[in-house]
Amino acid sequence: MAQRVQGTEDLYGGYMRAWQRMVDVARELFGAYGFDMIETPAIEQVDTFVHGIGESTDVVRKEMFRVFSGALLPEVLERGGESHLKPRQRMAMRPEGTAGVVRAAVEHNFVPQGGAPAKLWYGEAMFRGERPQKGRLRQFHQVGLEWLGASDPAADAEVIIVLMEYFRRLGFESSQLHLTINSMGDSSCRPAYRQAVRQFILDHADEMCDDCIERAELNPLRAFDCKNDHCRAVMEAAPKVTDALCEDCRSHYEQVKRYLDEAGIAYTEDPTLVRGLDYYTRTVFEVEVEGSGVGAIGGGGRYDGLMELEGGKPTPGIGFAVGFERIYLALQAQGIDLAGEEPGCVYVACMPEQRAAAFSATLSLRNAGVRTEADYQGRSLKAQFKQANRLGARICVVLGSDEVAAGVATVRDMASHEQVQVPLDQLAAFVAERL
Ligand code: AMP
């Protein structure tokens, strides 16, 4: 039997409704904040991610799925996969949404000099070659937004506010959510800080794991995220970014916090929160659910240098992404079903002689937007009623010979068993009102 790839999931039934709900809630909420939906391709040039996410990040170094067209052709295999391709022809599946949106913004000049900011959101699948485990998949789904062209600390605060409101609308209690924030500095203060952390790791090399020693050269700040408890304990004494911020970054961070306080958003400051991607500058944030055990359900930050890295003009930006699968698990653990109820339907039952009348009644109901089912297997009337129950129909429309002769249908409420006769030409309006 054919099977899906490990670490991927089929979305169907209630799980699919839950994903749709996440997208619907996003559309309504983000729309009110002025964000429009965007969908960028699932494949991009490798360099879009290498420049955007950073060559030294785990995502780029270890987790991207590369795409080889014609990869099974002997001549392609012989030439060594993609080694013959020019950089522009090398492709990868998107491991996150920001790099692609920023690439699109550069390509289509979404933020012209002196023009209005671009506010975009997406809901789509992401691909990372990780070792699959609970809440960690190779194909997962994110909803995220990007606000390009705004440097004001109020934008940082609003992005965090809309994120927290999104979680609230999905069913989380604010008191269960743990928001952590930090400032990572910018191109004027971060390089010196990075160097200080690098030196700290090298000074403590005999106490740290090999990965951290490698990180010292590649991406020293990632040592704060090391899975090894001992390394983490050592890193507690490392220099803190908040002590190394330049005056502009410090003042920006203070203002973000003041806006959050004003909006009544609770947060914890964590000077070791660095997030995995290189592009962040200044504000970064992450949200966890108290005791859920699924890790962060969302996070984001400011990326003022990213547009330039993708070949555009210097343009500030900030955004976040949340993970559908982890949100679903975290809500499920609290007994909240993101899928909601199954949509109600109407079942049209008939005697074999009334098939034609049932056919047109079904069409008129569907044209009125009513989810309608009927029999397509020549079942007996009794079996049709059974089927209606199995489908969870709330209303059953019955067409027997007497009804059709009188130009009416019997409309039966499946819960109360009440029945009324309704003229066929009023059937759709009558049923639509009662569903
Ligand atoms: P990141 O882009 O790594 O900051 O991820 C943003 C959010 O996406 C996380 O908070 C998770 O909720 C989700 N996420 C990231 N990686 C995975 C994965 N491999 N499987 C499932 N969800 C993920």
C-alpha cells in the first residue's frame, strides 16, 4: 500500500476544517488591520532563502528540501543532480514565508520610495527536512503576516497585539499564553555583541559541546538555544544583548514595551531569545502555551535589513508566523476543537417514481446555498432515512407521490421530528431559513 512521506499529513475532515478556520479568522482579523493576502510560489531560487534566512542557520544548512527537475533521468543523475545548474536555476521548497514575500516585494516594488507600506499575510504549507516528531513535521502549515516599510515601534507593538488577538480568537485564554520578547540590536550594535558572544564561547570551549564550538564561528547567538543543558547553563553567564544595544535600539525597544504596556499585553523579557533566523533586527518575540509541551506556537520579529539582502532598497519590515499543527495540538489538549461543528446538511429522500422531482428540489436547495445530499444508489425510503441520520442531516425533505401530486414537499426536522408541508416553489427559501 502506498503511504505518505514520513512527517507529512493529509488534511481532511475536521482537521481540514480547523485549518480553514485558521485562515478564515486570519482573513477577518488581519483584514481589519489592513493586510491583504498573498501567495508566493512553494519553490523559490535557493539564493532567495540563502540570502534571506542566512547561510549559517540550521534551516538553510540542514533543513531545506532541494528541488531537482527531471531528477530521475539518467543524464541528470550522471551530471550529479543540480551541479550543472546556474545559481538562478537551483530551487528549494520554502521553509518559511518571509523570504518569499520579501522577494516578491522587491520584484514587484510593493514599497516604492516614499510610498505607503505593504501589509501582506499568507496561510500556506512550509517544508523543512527535520526529524519528524510530535509538533515537528516536514510539511506543516503557517499563517503569517509581513509589514514592510514601517520602522515605528508602534508597528512592532501592533504586530504583537494582532498576534495575541489572533490566538484569543482561535480559542486560547490570554492567561495561558506566554509571550517572550527581546531586542536583538541592529547592524550598528549587533556585530560587536556577536563578537563578544563568540569570544565568550571560545573562552569556555572546554565546557561546551562541539556544536556550540562550531556555532561560535558560524552563528554564535544560536548557542543560547543549544539543546544541551550544560551549554545552556554556561551561556547564562554570557554577555546579554540588552546590555549591548546602541542608543537607537535601546530607545526603540523601550517604546515597544511602553506601547505593549499601554495595550495591556503581558510579556516576559528574555535577553537570550535570539530566534533561529539571521534576518532579525531589534524586536523579536515568541509565544508558548503554558504546559502544552509542543514548543512555540508562533513567533516573529523585525527584519530591517532583509529587503536589501534580497536586492531591494533599504526598507524596514516586521512580521510573525504561527504554526497550525502546534496550535491544533495545544487547543486539543485543552478540549477545544478548532474544527467546530460539522456543517449541517439537508437530505432529500424520495420514492423511486419521484426521482425527477427530487433532482430538481436538490438543485434548487443547492442554488440557495444549502448543503444538500440525496440518494444516488437506489436505496429504499427507509434506507434513505438511515443515510440521512448517518450524514447528520438536520432536515429531511421527503417527496412521495402524494406530495408531488400536490406540488409540496414534507419537511421533517430530524431533531424534533416535527413535519410540515411546504410548496415546492418555496422549499429552498423555507429550508435555508431553518438550517
Ligand atoms: P519559525 O519560522 O521556526 O519561527 O516557526 C514559526 C512557527 O511555525 C513555530 O512557532 C511553530 O508553531 C511552527 N513550526 C516551525 N517548524 C515547524 C515544524 N517542523 N513542524 C510544525 N510546526 C512548525
